Amino acid sequence: MEGNFLTSKEVIQLLNISQRTLTRKVTSGELKATRKKGKLHFPKDQFKGIVEKQEDNTTKIFEALQELKSIQDNDQSFKTVEKSFEALQKQLEIKDKEIERLQEQIKEKDLYHHQQLVQQQGLTKQLQDRFLMLEQPDSNKPKAKPKKRKKKKKKDGSNKKQQAKNVANDQKKERKGFLKWLLE
């Protein structure tokens, strides 16, 4: 018989009310109760809807708690993703600054190379102008004969070596003079 009845303590917990409110509900007839050995016993049938509601509420609360836990897990994941995103943004800012610095270096080098090119073009133009100012050899004019040097004969053959050195020195002098004249 105990299986079909609830004690006062169980009803108080079930309805979430005080002892005094329970007594008032029994006195007013809202709740059916029987006395056995001086204690109130309440038939379970009258609480069937409440128990079902509580079970539904318990299920809903459990589902809400699971959803809340899922949200918290998602929030943790979101925070992790957010931190990763912030770190990537900082790396991107660093890379952007490095790109700007490298672009400035490229501009400076391009400007330097442009100045060098202009300077070389100016020198080339000067050389072309001076070259054009040189007299063109006439095919009608007789060519100047190179001066003949007196040959000294030596027995050991060093005369030929000396002649080759003299010719090389003369050619150097002529080239230096020509370059000085071009660069003036």
C-alpha cells in the first residue's frame, strides 16, 4: 500500500511548498490525504499530472543544460578561433609592414638605377658627339707612312723584344691621348 501513497515530505518536495501550506491545502480539500498512525498519506493518483509535468520539466531542464553545455563548448571553440584570428591579424600586419619596407627599398634602388642609366646615357651621348667630331679619313689622301726606325743589330736577339715593347708603349700613349681628348 505504501507504493500507491506519498508521505508529507515527498509531497512537500514534489510541490515545492512549506509544511504550513501543505496543511492548508489538506484542510481546504485541495489535496486528498488519509491518516495512518498519525501521519498523512497522499494517494499518488492526484499528483499524476504534476509528476508528468515535473518529468517533462526535468527533461526540458536536462535538454537546456545540454544545450548550455554545447553553447559553452562552442564558446570555448569560438574563443580559441578568435585568439587564432587575432594572432593571424598581427602576423598579417607585420607582413604588411615588411612589404611596405621592401617596396620602399625597391623604389630607392629603382631611382638609383635610373640615375645611373641617365648618367651612362649622358656619357654615351658625349662620346658619340666627340666621335662624330673626329675627322673622317679620306680615301683620296695618301696614308702617312709610319716612321722607320733604325734597326740596331744585336747578337742575342733582344732587339726584336725591345722593338715590340716600344711599339706597345707607343700604342698605349696614343690610346691615352685619344681617351683624354674624348673625355674633355
